[in-house]
Amino acid sequence: MGFDSQTCFILKEVGSNLDKNHIVFTVKILFEIFKEIRPELFKKDKKTRPGPKRIYKTGEMLPFISFGHVMEITSCRKLENWWKNNDETCQFLLNCKKPSKTTINDFINDNMYLIDEFDKYLVEFGIKTGLIEGNIIYADGTVLKGYCNPLNNMNPDQIKYLKKFILKHYKEYKNNTGDLWIKLHEFFYNDKNQEELKDLYKKLKKTINSFGIHLLKLSLKGHQSLKRVLKRIKKMEANINKDYSINTVDPETRHMDDKKRISGLNYNYQQAIDDKYGMIVTHYITQHPNDQQEAIEIVNRLQRILNKKEFTLVVDHGYWNINVLHRIYRTPTKLIIPCRTEAMRKNAKQREKNKTRFDEKEAKKQRFKKYNFKYLPKEDAYLCPAGIKLTRKDNEIRKEGANKRYGSKKCQTCRYIVECAKNEYGRTLVDKFDPILDKIKKEYYTEYGQTAYSGRGPHAEGGFAILLESRNFRGIKTKGVKKANNEMTRTTITHNIKKIHKHINNKTLKKILNEIKKEKQKQHINMNIFDKWKNNYIIKNEKIIDFKN
């Protein structure tokens, strides 16, 4: 065969070899809808760097980063290497361009607001398409490991001393009234003045520890280094909490125990999930070491996002705080939360199921603990393990407030009185007297409350299980609350994209995009355009597959 008759090969369009139901098309179409609805966010696509004509637009980078998280590729270096494997999905999203690690990192840092807006849009998209009903919301918190060495700490007194020492001697150096600043520079960097400053170095190491010495050494490098050190000290001072030590790497982390009761420098991550399909409605990172103050913040966020106040929030006993519960009770939001006794009873049952941690001898000793007494909400009484009903006797007034007392005369003839009661008069149970807490407590014991709370495990706990186990998330990889929030936003986007892909056909998403483009020619587009399609979907096996008309 001669060269004149050589076969011509035509290059196919990028992405044509992929299945049309591939999740990469879901990511791309969702982003296109977002771009049509919020065009003001994309008016200025800045160039990343001068040089070669490789301009990475927002419409390429944001879907690429989001899809990378979907494929469990989260770091900038891994995203860069992923492209090198000649994956067609990357070529499709980036139009055959290759971004560097620096370009990806710069985009994430410069477009934090855009990532947050994309996250909000996905939630609103879920509400408008009926994937989020907002009737029952499950909230829970978990402790995430901070990106810092827990040993690099300084006490508030050490921070104060270091700042005073630096400012004093740098001022003397600038005014030519002292030469200690120069001597310290030569001591650390040129190995001079060793004998002269030996005692001072020992004193400093004892006063501000080795991490303070490290900051002092950095401040001696030059004017820019000094500014950076003073900026870090200022940030550490802003995060001082009582007498607790502050981390020199990430001052915004806090000392808190994780699920295994191991103390460390961590963040508290809060998450609220809708009960219909498990989409994340809201999330944020807080520095509070426990969940007691977070219930009211979650309620306020949900009311803004769902644009309604009447919904049910289901949480565990970790959110029990009397003042917060009173504030929520005054809102139309219904709260389902177990009291301390009920929470301990559930924990005891769980330990009994888990035979590796269950000790029968210890269980017998714990038999007559208060959490083993069943509360009867209709009668406002307790049923003891021996079958005796303890009814309401009277109230007692103490300095900390009024208490309700429960008891029964039958306890005096019970054969377990020695094990159960402290005296011959029988057992007395005490509860705090608070009408609002009583109503919240009774709401939990209703049939609706029990049904709603039974779904908390698979939704709230299940969301964290997916995050930690399926997506191999082991802790925050950035420093500071702002960046940590943005990192968790990207994981939330991943979760919600997967839910949308599972419950909406790509063909239907494309139809929605085409309809929005048609409407855009007539008028300004907003999220209300979904209202005319909301009850017009064909749903099969919990998946939107098409329109009725």
C-alpha cells in the first residue's frame, strides 16, 4: 500500500468515549446550571500567570477540583499527577490543558468565596428539585484533627514575654541604644558571642521554651521575617483562651477530646443532614470543645437556608444545654433530644450488645442505676427493673433550683432494697423541675419522637462514617478556621454531588440546563425557575428520570 492511499483518522471529541451516565457529566452540567443562574460570579476570569497562552478559566478549574474530590483525589499534587495518567475525564473538564500544582493551589486560595457559593447552590438545587424536604434534619458533631504538632505550644505568659523581648531589643537596635539584637543574630547564625550570651540563652530557653526560641531566631533574619513573626504572635494573642497553651503552627486549634477520649489540638465539625436522601444542608467548623452551644446556631442556619421555621431537629444528648433548649423551645422548630438518663440507658444497651466490652458482673452492679429505670411520660413516673412504679411524691427547693422527687412505699418490701436504696425507706429518684424541659423530654417519648430519633444513626452518624472510612478523611490538612471550613466545604460538595447523581438522571439535568438557557433569553434567571418543574418530574426507583411533559 502506498502513501497516497493511507487511511485518514479523525480525532473524536474529548469525552465521547465516556458513558453518558458518568458522574463527570453530572459535575459538568451542575456547574453549567450554576453559571447560568449566577453569571455575576464569572464576569472576571483572571489569568493565573503571564507566559504561555494557557488560561485556566473558572469553568474548567472548579469542576476539575470538585470531580477530583469525587474520585477521592484531594491534594493539589495528586490532582496534577492525576492529569498525567491521561484520564479522559480530566481532558474533558480541562479542555486538554495541564494545570500545575501551584496553579491549582492558587485557584483554591483565590476562589474560596466561589467554592462556598457553589456549595450553597447545590443545597438550593436539592431543595428546588425535591431532594431536600427539610421536614426532619439530623445534626451531629465530630472532632477533626488539626494540621499541627500538638507539642509546639506556648503559654500566654510565654507569648507575652517573647513579644515584649522582641519589641524592646529591636527598638534599641533601631535607635542605636543597644547592641543585643545584633549579638543575638551573630549568636544564632554565625556562632559568635557563645560565652557572652550563654547564660541569656539558657534563661530564654527556660522562659519561652524551644518554640519561642525558634520564633525569636526567625525574627532576627530580617525585617520581613520580623513582621511575619509579630503577625503570628498577634494571631496567637487573639486566640488566647484562659490559661490554655496556644499552638505556634495553628493558633486557632483548641484542646479537645476525640471519640476515643484522646486529647489533642482539634476542631469541632458540625453537620446537618436532611432525612429524605441524606443530603448535607449546612455545615461549619467551630472552636468549641463540645456540642452544647451549637444547637441554636444550627437552628438559625437551617431557618435561613430552608426559608422556614417549622421543621424537626434531631440531635443526641451532647447538645443538652438548658439555656439553649429554652431558646429553641421559643421558636417554631421542634427539637427531639434524649435526656441524660435516656442517653446513658442507650449507651448501656450498646455495651451489652458489644460483648467484647460487656462485663456481666459489672452489669449486675449497675442494674439499679437511674438509667435502668424506664420513664413513663404519660404518667410522669418511673418503672424500676424489679417492676415497681415510682410516682411523683413532691418537690424540693435547693440553691441551684427546684427538683422533682419520685418514690414508692412498695420499695420497703422489695427484696432488692439493699442493692437499690441507701436506707430502709426505699429508693428516691430526683429530676430537675423545669416545665419547658419536661415538654421537650415528653416530645422525645412520643411515637413521632421515637420514630424520628431512630433515623439519627444511619443519617447523622452514617454521614461521618462515609467521610472517615469511604473517603479516607483523617483530619484537616490546612491551618486556620477559614481554610479548614473551605476544605470541609469541598468534601460537602462531593457528598451532595454524589447524592444528586444517584437521584437525578443526567438526561434530566441536561433538559433543565437547556430550559434555563431558553428562559434566559426572555428574562433574568434565578432559582425560582425550578418551581414550575417541581411537581412535574417522572420518578422511578427514587430517581428523577424525565419530565412529564
